[in-house]
Amino acid sequence: MEDRKNLLQRGVELLPGLVVLLAIGICGKYLERGFASLLNESSKVLAKDMYILFAIIVGMIVGNLVNFPRIFRQGIATYEFFLKFGVVLIGAKLAIQELFKLGGIGIILVILEIMASILIVRVVSRKFKLSEKLSSLISIGVGICGVSAIVGCAPAIDADEKDSSYAIAIILIFGAMALILYPAIGKLLDMSDKSFGIWAGLAVDNTAEAVATGHIYSETAGKYATMTKLMRNALMGITILGFAVYYANRGMARGISHKGRFIWEKFPKFVIGFVLFSIFASIRFENGYVFLTGAHVKAFSNLYKWAFMLTFAGVGLSTSLKDMRGTGFKPFVVGITTELGVGIFTLILIYALGFTGILL
């Protein structure tokens, strides 16, 4: 009885913020329909999944104009849960064979992207005399998983709050820019859905923005962006451990006593759910029985789109232009140089693989 009461109380606390997320998400859907109505039949495909971008834009406008009371904040913060929930459900639309096909080359691409991020930040940070810990936070934010990686790495290397705030602001600025710039570049270069999705998964920092960027381009691109981004996320624990050991050996951070436990704590568990759903969707028995029927997959598809509607409304609401304006000149230059460098580097990798036929 006590547990039920606590659950009910928790639901009541979340409700105001959830209503705001839902209202903004639905507004994004109506704007998508309005946009589609302005296009001719042959161009209507351009409006597909544009609710994601519209929800973010409406959320940003509302979030920067309205100072929501505390009663709304817990519910709005649930957008991160809906992101993970939606990503897990996408697994039902991807055969495990696709994951295996992308697996080997995907991991190589991710490792090269991480190495490029660290190298570029290190070189540019030295030129602009940024602190070593700030440059490490920027590199892990760009290389791995945006804000989540920065939040996970900051205490591990004993970085101060100001450095974390700078790094997070930089990631948010370029995450917002990527939603518009990357799909436009992809269309200009006439990239295939698969190539663009992998590029978005490699080059866009935050999981939410990477998944959104892929889906804005096309649903297929969204799937590949999700797969690639989750490969980056899966390496978060190992990469943060590397930075932690580096600073501990130099006496600039505390040591790590249980490295295996540390990696598991930093590992994003929703990646496991994504893979499990993909496995369930791929199993076919000789008698024709399947774990997930076409009806199940369709239902999950509708559900993840609702989850993403709430997610990206929350992303918009949480994007503070005021905080972005506080980013210093030098960290901003280091950030933009790294983002451009990684974007161009990964694009070259994608085209190189395309020429060899690996990404066909």
C-alpha cells in the first residue's frame, strides 16, 4: 500500500511537466502537418518526421521565454527517460544482422572518431592555452556522448564546475546547429540514407540530437544514426576510465580501485535493451513462430515516435540561450574547430568507405 501511495505521489509530481512536454510535442506534430500541406505531392517526403525539429524549436522558444516554476521541472526532466525508452524500441525495427553488418566497421569508425576528437582538441587547446581538464571534457563530449559523457567524466578527473559548464554549453550550441546544418549538407551532397545516418551518429555529440538529426533526414537514416551513436555510447566507460587513470597517475585526480565496476557504472544500460529488442525482432522459428509480429513492430514504431515527441520537446525546453551566451571566446573557438574537424574527418571516412563499396 505504501509503495502504491509513493508511486501515485510520484506521478502527481511529474504530471505538470509531462503535460507541458505533451503540449509542445503535439504542437510540433501540427506544425509538421501544416508544413506538409504547403508542399506538393512529390515533395511531401521532406516533411516526414519534421515534428522532431518543430518540437525542438517550439520547446526552445517556450523554454527561453517562460521561467517555469519548480512544480514543472521534474516532469520536464523525464525527457531523458523517454529518449532511452524510444531508442530501446527502435531496436524492434532493426534486424540483428544489420547490427552485425555495421558492427566491425562501425566500431573502427567510432574509435577513429574518438581519437580524432581527442587529438584535435589537444592541439587547438594548447594553441589557445585552455586548461587541460577543460580540453579533456570538450574532447570526451565531442568524441563520445555529449553532455552525458561530460557529466560522467567531470567527477572522475576532479574537474571544477566552471569547466563542466563551459564544455556542456559548447556541446549544446553545436547540437542545436547540427539539427539544421547536417541534414542540409546531406541533401546538398545527395548522401544515401545509410551513409548520412552513420555520419550523423559519428559526428553529432548528444544522443538526442544525433537520433533527431538522422530522423529529420529519413527514418532509415535515423536507424543508422541510432546504431552508430550507441556504439559511441558503449565506449563511454572505457574512455572515461582512460582519462581518470591518466589524471590519477599525474596526481591530478583520485585513483580508481575497481576498474571493471567503474566501466559498468558508466556504461549506458539502455544500449542492452536496444540490442535485446533487435534480437527478439530477428528470431524466426521453423514452425513460423516469431517473438515480435508485424503488428508488434508497428505498435512499437508508433510508441517510439510518441516517446521522441516528448524527448525533443524536452530537449528544446532545456536549451538555454542565456547559458550559451556565457561561453567564453577561447572554449568556443576550440569547440567550433573540433566540431568542424570531426565533421569533415568523419565525412571523408564515410565517402572513402562508400567508394570501396563497404557502405553500399
